[in-house]
Amino acid sequence: MATLDSKIPTGPIADKWTKHKNEINLVNPANKRHIDIIVVGTGLAGGAAAASFAEMGYKVKSFCYQDSPRRAHSIAAQGGINAAKNYQNDGDSNYRLFYDTVKGGDYRGREANVYRLAEVSGNIIDQCVAQGVPFARDYGGLLDNRSFGGVLVSRTFYAKGQTGQQLLLGAYSALSRQIGKGKVELFGRHEMLELVVVDGKARGIISRDLVTGEIKRHSAHAVVIATGGYGNVFFLSTNAMGSNGTAAWKTHKKGAYFANPCYTQIHPTCIPRSGDHQSKLTLMSESLRNDGRIWVPKHLKDVEAIRKGTLKPTELKEEDRDYYLERRYPAFGNLVPRDVASRAAKERCDAGYGVNQTGEAVYLDFKSAFQRYGKEKALVEGVDNPTPAQILAFGKEVIESKYGNLFQMYQKITDANPYETPMMIYPAVHYTMGGIWVDYNLMTTIPGCYAAGEANFSDHGANRLGASALMQGLADGYFVLPYTIGDYLADEIRTGPISTETPEFVEAEKAVKDQIDKLMNIKGTKTVDHFHKRLGKVMWDKVGMARNAKGLTEAMEEIKQIREEFWSDLKIPGVANGMNTELEKAGRVADFLELGELFAKDALHRNESCGGHFREESVELDGEQKGEAKRDDENFKYVAAWEWNNTPGEAILHKEDLKFEFIELKQRSYK
Amino acid sequence: MAEKFINVTLKIWRQKNAQDAGKMVDYPLKNVSTDSSFLEMLDVLNEELVAKGEEPVAFDHDCREGICGMCSLYINGEAHGPDRAVTTCQLHMRMFKDGETITIEPFRATAFPVIKDLIVDRDSFDRIMQKGGFVSVNTSGNTQDANALPIRKEDADNAFDAATCIGCGGCVATCKNASAMLFVSAKVAQFSLLPQGKVEAQERVKNMLHQMDVEGFGNCTNTGACEVECPKGISLDNIARFNREYMKAAVLGSE
């Protein structure tokens, strides 16, 4: 039975990482050549780790389900990446980034991990610039910054609305260089379907070649799971269509504890859903909240007129608008953290102020930004008495240069021009803070098996701040795993090549083949998407933005029901020994149908509100914070790490108590 | 702006695997929402096919927000279809008329063999990248400070514009020569504009061009169709920059 030892080094917070690096074991360069590492996933965490391992001399096998590592969903991250560089001279520091992240996570993250994250954040920017990542710069040629939610400094580095793309292409370039040198063997269009554990240690994986259907065995001295989050359990999310929880879930079922599955980030600024045909939701970057103001009409009669189309939002007078974030949270205004902004939007829409036909939309308005930037640019361009039309035109030009691709994306999807009318937005599932439990070294409860990036649970607590996912993915991949994995592998130098002919590999391969046979032979009547959509609806309605005990209990039962129907009435055409996109989806949905139940179970057990997890039973009843989420540190100041026990509903709870030695536990206030 | 429903006839390339000859097959589809994206329209078709026990149409797609570069359809004779500056996932059915016949084929090029139906193998792009699409810098906690080297805003912006290429291959599918020049030149131009990329500029341009030829892509004859169809608006200027870099390498090369 694994125990939860977080292996946090002793000493002052600012010295822990340096001390740990000085004390951990190293592997001699000559020995690295004989050690294999499998990295599953090629996003920021996986791509960066695989490239870095190969540069250090290890033999690496890299896997992705996409055709190329460059397509991992990190590519879709828009707004930016945080780093405590203090280039803006606004009082930023490692400590402040650490503090903001712990507070933003509603005091449910692990202090030591978060401090390390802040500590290496500056190195990430240096590294990326050295790789040729074209960050935004100002006229002096130095790097530019913007602000993100939940903080009072400007520490976000960006490349228009395509920061994730540029950072991923940096990691992909580094990875490509190592593939070209033969140091990394790439398996594109391959999906990991099982983890192989030999004598208690992770020793390899079983993969399916998505083109030929071939099931293959791969051995290694260590396995890194960097396969992202499980937001697609909701069917509709901002994740890519292929994003899935399978690798993480299979690892969980092989013995890795799964931590805080209920911590989900519902992102406040996404394009609202339109109809049944919809396959995914599209994010509008949080960076837009730098310049956009969020509002709904003050009066219900205006809401009705807008819905009927008799009143345009641009016609509504300032005094008839309710800028509800600025009203409720004057200190942070439109830049409150994501969980707070999402709940505030839901509150207004539940009260009947939603501005579209479905009643689930609020405005994100750039009117005042057009004016502010327009006046500034007119001065810079030497136009002394600019006309209102000139100011507006200049203002639009500036906004275009900052967010052009996002505005274009919005227009293509909605057929409405956001330069002329405010954007409509609504919260949507975006990121999962929960994931595989890892210790300070990012090792799971299975020795030799690591988890990195969104796939692990560690750094963001119950709510992730904007522009911190990219930071964490690259920190794990470039600057944490390359050190910590050596500590484990130093004991593996005498192991030699690992055979794939052992009973454990044979058995794991058989389990994969059996599951595929079982799926193909149900021969029922309903499609994979039919079940996925039903699961998604239960998750959104009862395990979504607001949760209560009754709904969660029902959800667990309903998900079990859907799972049983799935296994008796699923229909997959075609064959297993060739490309079969329905079979791929079926395997992923089968895992979501288990994960979803554990998710609801975790949400039910955590009878407090914290970060993205909001329990209707746990709300401040009076005082200045009336109506805000109420955390319960006395009973829930721990990481919930679940151990697999034959069925998700029977999972066994283990607790890692969170110690706050360097930051005082306080109620999170953004007022 | 209001949602409408249209009927269309789809003519889709079906091919079981790389060995199969393949053929066009007609599929009528009713009540397609004009608010749905082109790929969501294909989702609806596939749900109908699966319900009938037929194999769904295989097509590549992932992020569905125009950035991963996975989707790759040739629609009515154009890479990514009739709209401009979009990937197929950003193409919406409001671009089509009621009763229209829509022809859907895979991207076609010798260097992009068909895997199944509308899915092609674009590994050749990755292999070109492996020959020089990088700056040779290892991960290190000791590189110089990111602000130690100012870069002219104009150069940084141009490098960014070149770097926004998503590697979809639309340029190749559109080019009458099936040339990968826009793709390769965008990467070469990005690094040629940045001080970090200048050190290996000569080797990069030669090695990437050589691999492009090895993969069986055609030559560039500057017809410019690639620029028109590129979902990210990658400019032909990059090809000019590539040629300049190549000339420099050829004339000044130290070998």
C-alpha cells in the first residue's frame, strides 16, 4: 500500500529547491545513454521534458495521439505566461508570485511546489527567448507585459493571443532537434492504453497505433505522464476534441492516487453555446479583461428589449448598465480570478439578466478601451485635435494589434463584429486543477511513474490563475523533471535493458486487447457521442459551477447508469485492426464514465466551497463577504488523494494535510 | 445572423487505407444549421452513418479553434474551403447555399500520402523541421537574461507573423507544384529575423531545403496561391526572405 509522503525538503521556503537539487542523486553521462524514459504527451510539459531528457543524454520515446507533436492542445493557450521578472518595476518578486498563486488557489495548493514554480518562472522566459520564441516587445526592443486576473502587477509575457502556440513551437523545435539526432524516438498517432508495472515499479506502457490498430509493448526505466487534463468529461469544454483522461486514468487504476478530481476551472470568458450541433466551446482569452469591461443591463425591461432585438447594446446609456464585477469587487474589478468572475456571471444570468436567447450570456465591452487607446495613439501620431471618428479608428487599430486573432475568431464563430458591438461571453469548462497525485519530485504513488503539467494536481490548488498553466507546464518539463528524475534513475544504472516478454507485459497487453474486443462486440444501437453527451449533461447540470449534496448523489447514480448502458448498448462500426475513430473515442469515453463518478464523489465529500469548487451549502451568510464562497480550513485543509478500489464509487480516500508555514491562511477577498 | 437550416449534397472522397484506390461517394444531408462549423456538419453526417451501421468518414481535427493545424480538407477545390484566413474548423455553414453540392477531398500531394478517407500523412513536415527548424540551444537555467538583447519591435513582429504558421499543409495542397516553400520559408524567416537564429542561418536554410526536395515536394514558381489560401495569412515576403538567406548561404557559405 502506497503512503502519501510529499517529500518536501526542509528549510526556509526560498532555499528548499536549491538545497534539494544539491542533495539529490545524479546519473553519470555515460550511464544516461543506457537508460530509457517514456514520455506520453507532447504539450508544454511532455515536449519540454522529452527534449530536455534527450539533451542530457537519456534515450527517450515520445508519444502523442496527434499526427505531430506540434498539435498538442497547449497550442491553443492564448493570453500569456507569468514570470516574476519585475521588468515593469511594479514590485513583483518570486515571493509575490508565490503568494498570488497560493491565494488564487484558495489555499489548497502545496506551498513548496508553488514557491519552486515562482522561482524557476524567470528561467522559462530566458530559455524561450534563447530558443527564438517571438514574444511581444515594445519600441525599445524589450519584452512587453500585460496583467491577468487575481494579481496587482503586470507579469504576463505574451505573443498576441497565441502565446501557447509560440511556446509549444519552441518546445517542439527543441524536440525536433533531438529527434533529428536520433535521441528521441517519436510515436505519432499512438495512444497509451495501459501502464506496465513490474515489481512495483513503472516499467513501460502498451500503446495502440491509431493507423494500423497494432498493439505494441514499450519498456523503459521511467514513465512520464504528461497528457493534460480531463475537462472533456463535460463533453463541451474548451479542450481539443481528442483531449482525454485515458493515460492518467489507466495509471490511476494501476495504483497511482488521483487527487482532487472535483477541482475544475470554469473559465468566465468563452463564446456562449448556440445549439445542439455544437462540438466544443471556444475561449476568449482572459487577457481581454485587461481592456474589456463586463456588464449586463441594470433593468430587466432592457434585457427583454435586447433579447427581442428592439434595443442594441450599444444604445444603452452608461447609467443603465451594471458593471457587476466593478460594483462587487472594486479592488480587482474586471480582473478578479476566474472562479469569482464565473460565479458572478452565473449569478446575474440566474437572476434573469442574461443578454441572449438562452439567457446565458453577458457582455464584454471594449468601448472605453477604444477611447483610451485612441486618444493616446492620436497624441503619439501627432494628431492634435482628433475627431471622435479618428479616436475610434485609432483605438480599434490598437486593440487589433493586441487581440486581432481573438476578434477574428469571435467574428468567424458568431457572425457578429466585436469591433462594432460588445462580445457576448459565458463561462465554460476549461482546465482541471485536479489530477494524478505527485510528490515534490513529481513522482506518483507508483515508483518510476511521474506526472507533469495539467495531468498532475500539484500547483494550482482549487483555482488556477490566468497565464499560470503555461508556466507550470514548462517549469515541470524544462526545470523540475530533468533534475528530479535523476534522483530515481541513479538507482537504475545496473538494471540494464528491460524485457517486454515478462508476464506483466503479456498481461497488460492482453487487458488492452480484451477491452477493445469487448467494445467492438457490444454491437448495440447507440453511438459513442450519444453516451458522451449524456454524461456531459449530468456533469454540467449537477457537478458544474454550483454543486449540492442532493445533485451530486444523483449524479453518481446517473453516471453509473449511463456507464452500464454504454457497456450494453454501444455501437462501433468498422474493425479494430485499422484506423477506427469511433473505437478511439469509445475507449476515452469508457474512462470518462468512470472518472466522472469519482469526480462527483470527490465533490460530494468536500463539503466546503473553495476555488472552482462551489458547494451551495457553504456560503458566507452575513458581513462584507455575504454570498461569497466559504472555505472550511478546519475540516478540509488537505489534498484528497483517491486510491482505486475496483469501482470508482468505492475509491479509498487518503489525505495529505496541507501545511501553511509561510503564508497565513486567510479568507480570500478581492473586494 | 439568424440561424437557418439548409440541405446539401456532399461528395466525399472515401478510401479504406493507403492501398485502396478510393472513390467519391454522394451523401445527401438535410437540416444543417448554418451556425454549425463545417466539421460539426461532418459530425452530424457521421452520427447518421454510424446509426446506420456504416463506417463514418475519417477526417483529421482536434482543437476546433483554428490553431492546431490538424484539419486538412480540400473543399470545392480550395484548401480549407471558400472562406479566407480560416482553417476548416473555422469555416461555417453560413458560407454555403441551400441545395448546394459540396465536394470534399483530402489534401493531395506526393509528400502527403492518404492514410484513410480525408486523412493524410504530413510527417514530411516534421522531418523538414528536424533538419533545421530550431535554434541549437539546450535547456539551461543559465542562459542570459531575456532582456539582455533588445530586438527591434519591427523584427520581433515580423518574426512573430512568420511563426504563426500552423503547419497544416494548406499551402502544399493549393500549390500547382505541391511545393512546401511557404511552410519552410516561414520557419527560416522567423529565425533569420532574430539574433538567436542568425548563428545557424546558413546550415538551416540549406538543410531544410534539401529535406524538402528529399520528401518529394515541388519547386516554387512564385504563383502565390499559397498566400491566398493560408489560414494564417503567412506572406510571400517570407519566400523572398528565404531566397535571400539561401543566396547568402550559397555565395558566402564557408564550405
